[in-house]
Amino acid sequence: MGVMRVNWAQWSDTFPALRRSRRFAQLIDFDQKGSITSSLREMLISANPEEQRHIVIDFLVRQVSRVMQFVEYEFGLHTSVVELGMDSIMAMELSSIIVEEIGVTIPVMVFLGGPSITDLAEYILKKIQEAQQTSAPPASSSGHKIDTTEETTELLAAKIEKLSDTEVDLLLNRLLAEGGEQE
């Protein structure tokens, strides 16, 4: 018997049949609702690029220190995590924490390639930026309302299903921000 953290939403993306299982459906639904309220993600979304960089670096220092049992800032930000002694198990644990807290997936092989904390921060920020760009709503220069016909709604729903949690969070926050500006 063992205990481990599981991102049920990500697991269900890999094994879609889980969504139809009564046993797992509640776990998947709970995980998806829980992931939307991550305060770290909210801070990143609302921060400017320089603040984002500092937030991610601080987060990575804390998590690498915890996973590798170091004192925070006991190592340089430009030192390779492999040189620090990171192995594949530690990389999997750190990857899981990053997905859970930020919503960005980093393959274990990226960690084992020997990036530094600053390299990992740049990787994460690049993924967040890509998610922001792909989730941007289409611009309407004419000011017309979005077509909400049933066919269009179905197409949008299909597209949303393909978005990552990070992309959905970014899109929802952008829509909420735009809604506040219009009032």
C-alpha cells in the first residue's frame, strides 16, 4: 500500500475512460475545481513579467530546497539541479508540485538535462506565455457580440476541452478583467 499525490484531471486526460467511471468522476471534478483557485497561479496571471520571474524563482527555490532537503538559497540560482544531486524520483516529485501549483507540465527529462533554477523559471514562464497567447479570445474590431448559436457554442466547447488548466485559467481571468472594464 502507498500514498501519493494524484492530479486526477491530468490523469483523466491521459485515460479518458476515467471520466465515465463513477468511482473516479468525483475525484476528477474535485481536482479540476481545486486547481482553479491556486493563489500562486492567480499571482502569476496578475503579475507583470519581471514580477512573474521573481515569483517563479522564489517558488522553485522553495520547492527544490524542500524536495532535495536543502536550506533555501543554500545553492546558486545558476547551478544545475543535477549538480545539486537531483535524481529521477526527485524530478518526478518536483514536476508534480509544479503541475499542481502552477499548472505547467515539465517532463522529468528536462530536469535530468541539468537546468538551473533560472533555466527552469524561464521554461515555466515561456509555457505560461504560450498558454496566454493560445487562449487569447479573438479580437472584434467592430464591437459586435460573439455569435452564440448552438453550432458555435459546440465548436467553442470542443476547443475548450483541448485547453490545459493553465490556458483555461488565463482565459477566464482575461474575460473577467474585460467584463470589469466594460461596466
